[in-house]
Amino acid sequence: MKTLLVEDEKRIADFVCAGLREQGFSVDHCDNGNEGYERAAAGSYDVIVLDIMLPGRDGLSVLKGLRRAGNATPVILLTARNELDDRIEGLNLGADDYLAKPFFVEELVARIHALVRRISGERQNVLAVGGLRLDRITREVAWQGQTVDLTGREFNLVEYLMRAPGRVFTRTQILEHVWGYDFDPSTNIVDVCIQRIRKKIGVDRDGESPIEAVRGVGYRFRKLKADA
Ligand code: CA
């Protein structure tokens, strides 16, 4: 899950970043509204966690700008306890949810999961394609009935590809969604991670891995006729 956190209070930003990363999220953080808007408008985030009181553009202005530009990325606003008017205005401006400070990071994680499920219409917690089964809640993975032990990063990568079987994702897309912006796009980290996953999962009866390399482009999750 690729997340943008726009929050100027360092203490809060640190614990939210740490908490989300612990849950396997990829998190980009910025501490002012101007940069927040730029990043939100340019990036392809799954969710944006947006503080209201920010240096530069405030959170409501960022939200308004995004929605006006046709950006529909789910937004959770972080509000101070007494900012009732801000909350109402935020929801009117197209925020999807809000969380009042102080909050537990577990609650934020639960809200994000609920929100993304709601927004994407993916009410199913289990993805199953061509012999690979992935449970988003328990984060268990099984290939042809056998448990596969994936790291958080590996899980997120497989989940990303499985969302659209047959579609080819470029290394850059994968890097952005699974690692965030902190990595040099020329790195071979994606290929290394894919190799590790393919090794862990193994092959089917025909000797084929469910994850295919598409030469010169990227990777895709194999789409079987039965899944079509
Ligand atoms: Ca603030």
C-alpha cells in the first residue's frame, strides 16, 4: 500500500511512519502543504494521510486542489480534537475519512484498510489466482495448498501484481508502489526481490512460475484461462 503522509509535527510523523511501515506500507512523508500537494498530485498513491494545520498550504487547501484537479486518491484527514468545522468542511471538500488527534496508529491502519477496501470495491480479503492464494488480513500466502513464507515487502509486491493478473507492470511502477520514492530507479532491487519470490513460490506442473518476466518491460502475474 503506497501512502503519502503530510504532517509537520515530527513526533507524530515519526510514529505514524514507523507504524505504517511495520504493517508493510510504503510511506512517503513531507512536512508542509506545498510539497504535500506536489507529491500528491504527481504520485500514484493508494491513500493520503493529510494533516489540516500545516506550514504552506493547509490540508484543506491541498484537498480542495486535488479534488478540483480530478485527483480522487482516498484522503484521511488528521484533525485536532476541537476542529469540528474543519472536519465538516473536509468531508464536504471530498475527504474520505478523518481521525482526531491523538490517535493510535493501529486505528489509522484499520481506517486505511477499510477505506481502501471500500474505495476500490475490493471487499474480498482473499485474492486467489491460478493456484496462488493470498489473504490480505492474515497476510498468509499459499501456492497450490502449500504455505509460502514471504516477507512484508515480498507480500506487497505479489499483492500488487495480483490485483491485475495479465497486466504488465514496469519496474518503476513496482518500485514506486512497493518501495516508495526513496530508491534510485536504476536499482535492480525489483528484479532481485522478484527472483526471491519466484524461488520461494516455485513452479506449477508445467514448470511455470505464476510471476512472469516480460522482456524489456517488467513483470506480470500470469493470467490463466480459468481466471478470465
Ligand atoms: Ca500540524
